[in-house]
Amino acid sequence: MVKRRVRFTFPPELIKEPIIYKLGQQFEVVTNIRRADINGDKGWVVLELEGEGEDIERGIAWVTAKGVRVDSVSGDVVEG
């Protein structure tokens, strides 16, 4: 099992989509939300993803393909 912290930044058209839920279901990744801020025109969330390394990587690739920006987080600092 691997843990990885990331920040997702959602474009306005994806804010209401259940992307985090689908990430967990489709890729068998545990998604623990640490911080979030969502409003009408944009949103972001800091997540701790837990699962097999390959599953996390496939899930992140899927999220990126949907149009979500993904940045690495170390501790409470966003990189990127």
C-alpha cells in the first residue's frame, strides 16, 4: 500500500461531477479529503490517496484526462 498526497484543481464544468467518488470506485483507491474549497466558478481539494501504486497512477491519469489539474503535495505544501 502506498499513500500519496495530491491537489486536484477542477475547472468550472467539472465541479459538480463525482470525480473523487468515481476515482475511488473504479481504481480501488481510498480517497481521504484533507482540505477543500469549492465555489461556483472553480474548486480545489487536497487528497491523500491510498492504494496500490499502479492503481493510484492509473487513477491520476484518468483524472487528468478528464481535465482536472493534479499537483503533488508534500506535507501541507503544494508543488507545481
